[in-house]
Amino acid sequence: MRFTPASIMLAAALALTASSTLGKKAEAPAPNPKAAQWIAKGQQALSAENVAAARDAYETALLLAPNDADIYLALGKIARIQKMPGKAIRYYGRALDLDPANQTALQGEGLAMMDKGATESARETLAKLRGVCKQSCAAADTLAAAIAAGAPKVASAEGSKVPAPKMPEQK
């Protein structure tokens, strides 16, 4: 019984301390200068069409600045160039986790979904993008055009008429 008033005061102090930080937005850390150097290397490599070197540079920058949405956007673009839509969708999704209203990330995610053949998911992403744009925007128009064009045609293994290799007969 003699600890009850003290425990009530302690609980109240903890509750006030915890609730005072809930409304505050987390401050973004200062940009890492080393990450900026790697981003610049990645941009140079990408403009020189050296996709592998660009990916390596951006992945290094990501290690130094894991909360930079622009790095995820660049890696998503590189993954689409390398015909890896699943990986691109993950990168764009991470950029959207950091900035849910990022139009470039929404557009890239929708285009990667179309690359993968997920037309319905791309339509849902287009609806989100139009909600973010409020008015018509180029990003939504590009994604809408890609959806209208349809998913890329993928050749199936059954459709190819390659003869089966002949096996030597065993005696």
C-alpha cells in the first residue's frame, strides 16, 4: 500500500513522456556525403549504359543511406531495365513506404506490374496514382497508356516448336 502513490506517479510520468513524442514527425537524418558520391557514380554509370556498375553503386549508396527514397527509385528503374519486375516492385514499394505520395514510385510500381503481367494490380496502382495527382498528371497518363497497351506477350514453352533431342538407343 505504501508504494501505490509512488507507482501511480511513475506511471503517469511515463505515460506523459511517451505521449509527448507521438505527435512529432521523425526528423530526417542529414544526407550522407559518401552516399551522395555513390549516387553520382551510379548516375554516371547509368548514363553510360553500364547497368551493372550503376546497380552496384546504388546498392552501396543504399547501405550508407537506407532511408533515401531516390535510391530505391533508381534501383527500381535498374531492375526494370534488367527485366526483373518482381525486384523492381519491391524497390518501388520501399520508396512508397518512405513517401506514400511519391508519383514516380507509384508510376514505376505500376509499370513493373505490367512488365510482370499483373494488369489488375497495375490498375489499382493507377487508381492510387490518380488519387495522389488530384488532376491529370504525366505519370498517370504514362501508366494508363501502358495498361491500355496490355501486358507483354511471353512465349510459353509449350508454344515453341523446337524438336526434342534424339536420344541414342541403348542395347
